[in-house]
Amino acid sequence: MTPREPATDPGRSPSVYDAAGGSAAMQRIALALHRCCLADPLLHHPFSQPGQHPKHDERFAAYLGEVLGGPPAYTALGATQSSLMRMHLGEGGATEEYRAAFVACFDAAVDDAGVPHDAALRGTLHAYVTWAAEQIMPDHDDPAQVAVRVPMPGWTWEGPQRD
């Protein structure tokens, strides 16, 4: 799939997913993010664990794509938002320093992945990951505090998708 040229005003088509470059861009972002996190002393630990899913980067790319308006590839794997949130418990995400480092790595990964340099697109991606770092990296380690059926988020040019 060839990415469509991003438009310049919010509320537009294509989706954030399409404007970023679709599935191929999501894969590049996931790989670049993983490399950045491994290189960061604060973020290295969770990304270097032997128990990490062998297809972590592919799954993250599917998740990111689905959230940004792409196909439901993550949920097609049988994965849920609740399972994702439980998976991230106890990984150090409770600190603002950790979250800020993750957001910085994501922003760098977007650059490394060759995502178009469209200000609205880059701002939307940054806003998403800042929000996601807060939502997915909770300030507790208690699985009982994660609802059984947390809905998959959707992120549009305007922010979190509302039903």
C-alpha cells in the first residue's frame, strides 16, 4: 500500500494510520522503537526480558495500526486492551521519567521510520503516545485494578475516539 499524502487540517481523511504510511510504517516504527528502548538505560529492562513475546514488534505494529485507524489486526490475534494493560504492570512505567523517556523514544522512532514530516500528523502521533503511556503504563502493579473488558482505544486527528 502506498501512503496517501497527508492533508494539513484536522478532521480529515485519510486516517492517521494511512497518513503515517500504513502497515509498513507501523512495522518500521515498532522496530525503531524497540531499538531505541533497548539503547536507553531506563527503558532497557522491560525490552530485554527473555519472557517477551517472540513477535513483540509485529504485535506492537498491529496494535498501533489498529488504534490509529488501520485494520483490526491486533484483536484478530485474540489480543485485548485488558491483556495489554496487564502485560505492562510492574515494568517501571509508573514514573513520569519512564513515561517521558518512552515518549521520546517513540518520537525518535517516528523519525527513524520515515513517517512524513507533516506537523499535524507528527503532533497527532505525539499526542497519542503521550496519552497511551499514561493509560498503558499504570501507577500500580495490581492486575485486579485492570478491568476485564477495557475497550480498544481508537485515535483520530482530534484525539481519543469517542463512541
